[in-house]
Amino acid sequence: MSKTVLLIEDEPNIIEAISFLLSRDGWSVHTHSNGLTALDAVAERQPDLIVLDVMLPGRSGYEILKDIRRARDTEQTPVLMLTARGQMKDRELALEAGANTFMTKPFANAEMLDAVRALAGA
Amino acid sequence: MTRLQLKPNNWSGTHRDFIVNTSANFLAAVSVGYVALLFLVAFVAEQAARSGHARWLRSPLVYTLSLSVYCTAWTFYGAVGFAVRSGLEYLTIYIGPTLVVIGYWWILRRMVRVARAQKITSIADLISSRFGKSNTLAVMITLMAVAGTTPYIALQLQSVTLSFEAFSSAGVVDGPNDPGHSNATAFWVAMALALFTVLFGTRNLDVNERHHGVVMAIAFEAVVKLLALLAIGIFVVWGLAGGVPEVLARIETSEINSWEVIPSRWAGLIFLSAAAFLTLPRMFQVLIVEIDDERHLRFASWAFPLYVMLISLFVVPIAVVGLESLPAGTNPDLYVLSLPLAHGQTSLATLSFLGGFSSATSMVIVASIALSTMVSNHIVMPIWLRFTGGGATVSGDVRHVVLLSRRLSILGVVLLGYAYYRISGGGAALAAIGLVSFAGVSQFLPPLLGGLFWRGATRSGAISGLTVGFAIWLWCMFLPSFGPDAVIPAEVFVHGPWGIGFLRPQAMFGFTGLDPLVHAVFWSVGLNTLVFTLVSLLSFPSPLERLQGAQFVNVFEHSSRGQRWQGSAAQSEDLMVMAQRILGPSEAQALFLRAAQGQGIEGYLPEPTPDFLNHLERELSGSVGAATAHAMVGQIVGGAAVSVDDLIAVADEAAQIMEYSNQLEAKSEELARTARALGEANEKLTQLSVQKDTFLSQISHELRTPMTSIRAFAEILRDETDVSGEEQSKMSAIIHSESLRLTRLLDDLLDLSVFENGQVNLNVQRGLLADVLDQAVTASGSGGKLAILRKPEREQVMLTTDLDRLAQVFINLISNAQKYCDAARPVLRIEVRHVAGKVQIDFVDNGSGIALASQGLVFEKFVRLDGQSESGAGLGLAICREVVTRLGGAISYLPGQGGAAFRVSLPEADKSI
């Protein structure tokens, strides 16, 4: 059974792109686009990996991540954070919140796949 | 009335022989010798006063004797004549002053105290000082005093000349009427007196104007006068009449006894003499200015009446005996001279001559000192200071100027008297001048007493009263004194000026039958007082007048008794203590040390010489201001009361300092304001910087998001080979649409930047609102399910604006509704209405609208509202706001409309276009 990834992102075209890439790499991809209900989706899916955008409608990715880390059954779940803001401050905030990997948009597809594979293998 | 006549008397031959022997040279020598003696007396007194061990100089006896300056040649010679003509009436001239001196407690004591406290130098100074230091008043009084005194001085010169002639030329028929001779006599006498006065009257420039030498000389002359009259009296009573009982018997039978007393004249004369005693400049000088100790008044209160009594004791006997024994037609004014002469008593006659000479000289000397002080202080110095612009400090050069102006003033006053003597020719005009003069200066009485006792008295009152009184005096007394037709035509005396009987000089306001003297005094002083009182009641005193009024009226509460001026009693130690407090110890010590070394004294305590005190005052004034420094030094050195003037000056300085500190405070407040403004600006900059960061970060996000999709799919298309054609076309479509989004974003950014920098070029056209809306609806694409409701009949509005930009705004608003209206069946209503010259276009949808908290933010750049999808530029409404503002309109969010509601309001097109 393939590993599951939960993609929390609100841009439809980006969802499309990432879903396409990860599906081709053998992941079972679930998506969610609302920040407010993202935690419920995480709890429901119990994914092996979470790809999390920072700027989400309703709630920021950092806050969601902190709650993910607080929940016992997801505290170890690897999280790849994506942000369209490319400043150092954003990277620090992401790692502080508990992200395993941080990537800036736009990203190279190969990089994204490498990062996901690395997290899955860990 | 007294009468001094130029005509020499016809004396018998026996006496003529003697008189011929008595050469003019002899008399001249006696006079010169006498004046030399006066010089000596004055000089010795000055020296003694300077060395400081001459208590007798300051004795009450000297003071009392100096008051005898009241008894001039007019009284010396004239009293007998007065008695011959008017009986005992001559006594009134002595009763007035006697009453004033006996009642010194009420008026004189107050005047002395006020003068001391205020450093008063003359009657003009006293009155002007009381009424707010009014120089106008001072000048008025000075001029009036000069006008009133000049004829009086002329009278003295005349009496001396007359006695000279009576003495030296009695037997020579032609000689005495030689006018050149008598003029020369008068001139040389005047010059000698001027010289004496200049020498001893302007010796020093004391603050308090004391002249010990002069006072001593006057006292000496008082003794000579008294001795002369007593000697003649004794000679007459015991030598000629044969004893007291015989004299009394003669008086019984004499015609003098038959004179009746006229009460109104007596009252008028007593009042007049009392008033003159207080207001005559020379009396003010000796009574008030020259007094050393207030307690002398007590001595004088009995000693002066005694002196006056002695001097008038033998008047009646001399008059009676003269009337009987001398030939008819002999001038009774010269009885004191002609009686001893007629009996061959050369030395007695010489003594008598000296007595008259003393009376005349003392009057001229004191009067010219008093007048010169007034003229110099109130007329010459103010003019000099105005023209030189010099500061009002008496030091250095100014001192010399003051002395010079005093000296010139003395010379001027004496010469004025001489000129009057020459011009009047010593005729009948001079006869009444004594009383005329008295009445003139009596005009000072209302402002003097009013100023001393009534706080309500004002400057305007004093000036008005003086003007009225002086005018009436001139009209009713001074001008008529020259006799009918001399100045005023006889016609006027009978019918009044221009036939106005009301203003007849001797029957003002229709009051006839009064004695001319009583009439004039009554009206001048009476109306003076009335006007003074009324105007004072009606006018308001200035602050300075109020202060001075309080100082004068309540003088006994403000000053201590018997303050003495002791220039040498200054305590260097006290000065040192004060200086240290103000300058700081080291500077003060250095200053005192230098001064002490300069004086050749070891240590830190120099003698408090005037130079040192001036220097110290200057140093102190650098720290505390001139007035304060003066007051401080004055208090230690002089023991002087600090005058109101000083206090006012101190207050002025304090006010200046306060103003300065206020300015400083204002400046520091200004600085604080500037600092606050800078802080605010800085905060704004910081905010701007934060906004800029936020903006950049948002721009970055907005650019990266479409870029992410584009790059991802582009890489897939490039790298993956097994992508289906359907997928390929879908990906291409995404890439394409995201590219468009990117382009749109860049366009928006450019638009916004152009608008914000004000570089926009508006393409203003005329068009129908309906057309613009059509265009916008078409451009936004009817795609989606949004229904747009319009009322085309209301959209027929002509606009003059940039139609394309306006369409852009409408497109933005429509697409917002398309994107964010969350109703199941979204509807957008577009409504147009006219309000107050404006067109309002409302865009209201039926969605959930914008949360209240966010409503204020919707027009900010990149504001993403809760619940909105992240897509969309976030610049739309910001651009709308910019555009509408440029078009002269406004855009706002309308709360409470059910859904999101925006209102664009635009100015209506000018109908004329």
C-alpha cells in the first residue's frame, strides 16, 4: 500500500502540479485547501507526510504546524513547508514551528521529489 | 501795601554835611567787606562740614535762623512803611508763617518726611513726584515759580540800590536820579550775588542738595538783620523817644492807632503769608531741603516765632517816631535808614544798611539756588539728556553737565531779576510785587496739600487746578499790578474785556466791593482748589500716581523717624557681605582687594568712597540690574529708604528677567515640540518601512504563486515523456492562464505606481454612464453565474471624465463580486442616483459581505480578507481608490447592505460642456 501524503494548499493550479508529481512518484495524494479545517483533515487522514503551505485562507501554516506537533499521533509526521515568501525570516519561522524541510515557491520539481523522498525514507 | 520809592528824601542841611562825608566808596567798601565776610563764613562752614566735626552746623538754631530768609528786604524796610500805611496789618505777614511753624506737626513734618523719603530737591520736584513723576507738572511749577520770583529778586536788587543811593547821595540834588549809576550798582550787586551763589550753591552735587556753607551764611545774615533792627529800635525808643512809656504815649496819639482792622484783609493776608511760607521756592529750600534732622522743626516751632516777634517788635515805635520826627513826604519804607541818618548815627545807619543788604542778599542767594535746581532738573537736564541720548545715571560726565547747568541757571535767574529791574524801571510796578509774588506761589498750595493728604488727588487735577489758578492770578493780580493802562487798559477794569463785566480783573463773576488783593486770592486759590478737586474726582490716577499717592499720604507708615544721611558711615564689611552674595566670594574679594590696593589700604576693606561705591554698583548691576544694585548699595551706604522709584525699577527688572525666562521656556517648549514632531516623523518612516517590507513580501508572494504553477508544469512538460495529450493541453492551459495572471498583476502594479506617483495622464472625454457600464460588464465577461441587475433608464447620465479609467474601476468591482460573492445565486445590483451635484453608482451583491473589522481595510494594497480565496491580485480596490480619487470622486464601502456594497461617487458633468 502506497504511502499517503496530505497536501494542504489553496492554489488550485499548484495543487494540480504537486498532486501530479507525487502521484507519479507513487504517493497516494490527499488535498485540503482550507486553513481552518486543515487539522481535522490531518487527524482524519493520518498521512505519512504533510506538504503544508504557509499562506492559507483562515489560518497560517505555522499555526497549523504547531498544532500538528502538539498532537501525539502526528508529532512525528514529517512536514514539508512551502512558502511563496522567500525571506530568511520565513525559513526560521517554519523550522521553529517544527517543519522538517522548507521550500520556497517556485521550486524545481526534482528538488521537491528529492525532499519528499528524503522525508519518507527517514 | 509796601512802597519803595526811588525819590530820595529832602533832608536838612546839617545832615547833608555828614552825608557828603560819607562817600559812596565807603559804603561800597562796607558792602564788599560784608560779602567777603559772608564768603568766609560760608567757606569755614563748608570746611567744617566736610571734615565732619561740626555739630553746631547741624544745630536747630542754625536751621531756625536760616528760616529768616523769609524776611527779605521787603520786610526789613517795608514793615515800617506797611505799618505807617496800614497800621498793625503788617503783622499778618508774620502771623501766617508763625501759625505754620507752630503747627509743624501737621504739615511741615509731613513735607520733611516725604521729601526725605523721596529725595525731593524742590517744590516742583515734590509736587511732580507726588503726581506720578509728571515732568509736565514739574515744568509748569518751575515756570510759575520763576515767573513769581523774578520780580521779587528785582525788588531785592532795587532795595539795595535804593538804600545805597539814600545813603550816599542824600545831599546831592542831581546825583541820585542818574539811572546809569543805579543800574550799575544793581548790576554789580547781582553779579556778586550770582558769584557767591555759584561758588557755594553748586559746590557739591549731593543727592540731598544740602548747602552747609550757604545755610550758615544765611543764618549769619539773620543775626545781622535782627541786630540791625533791634539796634535801631533801641535807638529809637530809648535814644529818641526817651523810654517805653513815652513811646506808648506817642503811639496812643499817633494816626497809626486809628487804622481799623478789616477782617477779610486780615484773613486773606494771613492765609496768603502762610501759603507762601510753604510754597515759596526759597522757603521750601531752607525749610524742607536743607533740614538736617526732623526734630529741628520742634525747636523752630517756638524759636522762629520768637525771632519774628523780635524783628517786628520795634516796627510800630520806629513808624510812630519816624512819622513824627521826619519831614513830611519822607518815604516810610526807608525810616530804618533815614532815622539814624537824620540823627547823625553813621555807624547805626551803616548797620541798618547792612541789615537790609543781608535781607536782600540772603533772599537772592537762596531763591536762585532753589530756582536753579528746578530749572536745571526739570528743564535743562531733560532737554540735554534727550539730545545726547545719554543714560539717566548721574556719574562721570553727566555730573559735570548737571553742575554746569545749575551754575548757568543761577546766573540766568539772577540776570532775569536784573533784567526785570531794568525793564520795569523800578517804578510803581514793583511796589506790590511782594504780595503779588506770594499770591502767585500760593497756587501751589492746593496740589501740595492735596498731594500730601488726599490719595484721590490726580495729576490731571493738579495740572488743571494750577492752570486755572495761575491764569486768574495773572489776570486779576499780576497784570493789574502794573497799574491801569500799563498792560490792561483802564477801560477793562471798569467794563471787563470785550465789555464782559463778568471778567473784570477786580470784580470777577460780578463780585464787586471786595479788596482787590482778597478778591484775587479768593478767586485764584478758590477756583484752583475747586478745579483740582473736581478733576481729581473725575480722572483716574496712573499706577505710578497711585503708588506715589500712597507713599505721600501714608508717609509716616513708610519711613522711620529722623533718618540721617551719613555718607561716611558706610560699612565696607556689609558691602563685602552683600557683594559676595551676589558676585560670588572669589570675584567679590578680588574686587575689594583691587579697590583697597588702589586706595593704598592693606586687606580687603577699602574706604567706601563715592568712586568705589559707583564702581561696586556697576559691578553689581551686571548681575542684578542697575536699579536693584542702586537700591542695595543705597540701603547699606545711605541707610536710605528705598524709594518707590527704586522699587518700581526693581520690579521692572524682575519682569524683564521673568520675560526672558518665559522666552527660554517657550524656546524649550518649541524644542520639545520639534523633538515630538521628529519622533512622529521617525515613527511614520518606520511604519513606511514596515509597510514597504510588507508590500515587498506581498508582491513576492503574488508573483511567486503563479510562477510556481508555471514552473512546475513547464518542467513536467519538459521532463516527462509519458504525459497524455489531454494532460498536456490542460497543463498548457494552466501555464497560459497563470501567465495572464502574472501579466495582469504586473499591469496592476505599474498602474498603481503610476497613480501613486501622480504621473497619470487622464484622457478626459464626454460619455454616457450607461455606455461605460456596458463596456465594463462586457469586459468582465458574463462568465460565472453572477447576475447583474441594472436600471438603464437611470444610467443616462452624461459624464466628463476619463471613461477608460472609470470602466477599469467598474470592471474591478464587478469581478470582485464574481470572485467573492458566496451566495448560492449571486446577484449584483448596480444602482445610479443623483445627490447634491454628484452621481452615485452603488455596486451591491447578495453575498455575506465583508466583516465589520475589515471594512476599513478593503482599499489597502494586498489586503486579503478572511474567508477569501488567495487568488486575485489584492490590488484591485487599491487601484480603484486611486483612480476614483484622480477623477475627482470617491469610493467607499457601504456597510449594512446585506452583501458587499461599494459606492462610487463622481462629480456630475458640467452641463455647459
